Amino acid sequence: MSKQKKNQRGITLIALVVTIIVLMILAGVSINMIVGDNGLLTKAQDAADIYEQASSNEQSALDSLEEIMNGYLNDDNQGEKTLVEMYDSGELNIGDYVDYKNPTSGSYTAYATDTGVDDEGFEFNAYITDQVYDVSNNQLNWRVLGKDETTGGIKLIAGSPMKSNTVIQGVDVPYLFMYGAKAYVNGLGILNDIGALYKNEYAIDARSVNIEDINAITGVETEENIKNVNLSVYINGLQYGTPYNYTNQYTPESWINGKNTTEISGTVDGYAYLVNTQIDSYPYVTVSNTRAYEMLFDNIEYQTGKNYWLASFGTYAYQNFVGFSLSMVAENLKISNMSTSGCFAGMMSFFDSDDGASYGYYAGVRPVVILNPNVTQEQIPVIEDQTEETWNVSGN
């Protein structure tokens, strides 16, 4: 019996070892089920992440819905069309007046050293120095000029040009005077900087009116159109698009910087044409839209009326020299041997390349603003036609 008891104790030890091994295996399996890649903790974290992402997506959707609802419920935009939609549907037309708010302050000084009026050759040299344009003295009316091809927004043009502070022998003269090589080099920037005074929160850009704005109304928009109506060929000029090359001549820049001669070459890119008028046998352009014609070509007599600069420059070329030019819209303007008793749009030569001959002119500055395409009729409403002041400078 004593020997039998000893054998039973030996079997119990083996069983204990087996039991421990089994428990270790079970523990390993349990740990893996809890913390492994597909364990309970991992699945719990995945579920938490999915819930958080779903909550974020739901909040984003609610925010978007709230924004849309606010757009419909906001009194400022409810049911309002954009000016672009009105223009496209024919409810807004070229020449219509709109209530574009002028800035209340801002000024620009066109310095004599930039405009060239400090030159001894300028006829008004003794009377004109710096010329100041102040927004507070120029609260302008605004009219629809069309749609801007680049931005898709509506273009507005001032109903009348701005007035400067220029006084000549006690007479208020509203024009911007420019002369010679400096006018060609600096004129474009001066005009656009003055126009930029009128940019407000609804405008993408503000600048001076340019020849492309006028061409969009007159239809002179292709090289063929320009050649068909170009006046320069009637005063011995080379046709638009003709190459030129001359040696030992001046550019406006070389004249300003020491009067050094150089070789000049390029292609004729200046031109001018008549509008709604026949002079001798010269060609002309017809603008049949009476409101557009009145807006752009009424009371524009040179030296007395509201003739205005165009912020565009180019070159005329002749058999032996080049004329460096800026553009203008005017009437009753003498060009070389031709008097344009009718309306004229195009280049005026400031500087001749062969001998440095310089010329001076004067005209109003007429701003243009480009509206944001999303501007609505609530923000800038259409208003009844306004009365524009008639300029009669010679009668002052």
C-alpha cells in the first residue's frame, strides 16, 4: 500500500505540468484576441474612429446646408439676379445708369516731370505744373459699358471725365495736359493710376478707358477691320501691321536719357478712325446704338468739350521716321493736313523719332471699373438716367 501511494504522487506532478502548459496556451490566445490586429481593443478603436469621422462628415454637411439656407434667407440676396445675368437676358443694357458708390476720398498728383509739361517747348509751360485729381471733387455718375471678356464682370464707365485742379490765367481747365517723350513713356501709367482711385469693394479693377473699350462698341476689333478704316494711310502713313526699321534715330526713352541715337524697329500698331461722320472720301465707322454713341461721343470737342484720353499707346510709321503716340477720343481735331470735324478715336503722336520733335495735347481722364461677376442688382441697382454736365471750357 505504501508503494501504491508513491506512484499516485508521481502522476499528479505530470498532470500539473500539463495543466500549466494548457493555461499558458489559453492565456496567449486570450491576449491575442484582446490586443492583436483583429483583437477587441483594435476593433473598438476602429469603431471609435469611424464614429468620429461620421460625426465630422455630418457636421460638414450641416454647415454646408446652413450656408445654402442663409443664402436663400438673407434679405440682401433673396431672389436677386446678378448684373451679369441681367445683361445676358437683356434687362441691363449699354448706356444704363447704375448706382455704383464712389469712394469718398483719394487723390493722385500727375507731376510735371512725368507729364512733360515742364519742358520749355510746351506752350503752357508758364502756367501748368503738377496736376491733381481729387475723388472728393469728382463724384461721378456711372454707366454700363458692356461685359469684360477677361473676368466676365460688367464694365462701367464714368458718365463724364474727371476734372483736374488746373487753372490757366484764372480759368478752371479740367484737362490733363501731357507733352513729348515723357508723355509717351509715363502717360499710360498716369491714366490708369488716376482711374484706380475708383475701385470699391464691388470692383475687381479700376483703370482708365482704353482703345479696346471703344473698339468693343464700334466693332473695330480685328486687324482687317482696323486696316479698312485706318486714317493714317490718308496722311502718308504706313498701314497698320507694316514693319519698320530705321537707324540713327531716337526713341522716347533714349531722348530722355541723353538724346542718344539708336536703331529702332517694330511693327505699326497705331491707328485712328472716324465715327458716324464722313469727311471727303475717308472711311468711317457707324455706331447705330444711339445710347452707346451718346455715352461715348457726345460733347467731345477738342479744347472746349469732354474729349478724353484712352490709356493705349502705339506707333505710327512714315517713310523715314516713327511717331510715338497715345490715344484719344475727340471731335474737331486737326491731324496733320486733315481736320476731323467729326468724332475721332485713335492715336495722337507725341514724339518723332527722326529729330525729337515733340507735341502736346490735353483731354479729360475717364475712369472705367470692372465689377465682380457676382455683384447683384441689390448691391448696385439700376437707376434712372442722370443729367451730365456739358463742358464748354472756352466759355468759362
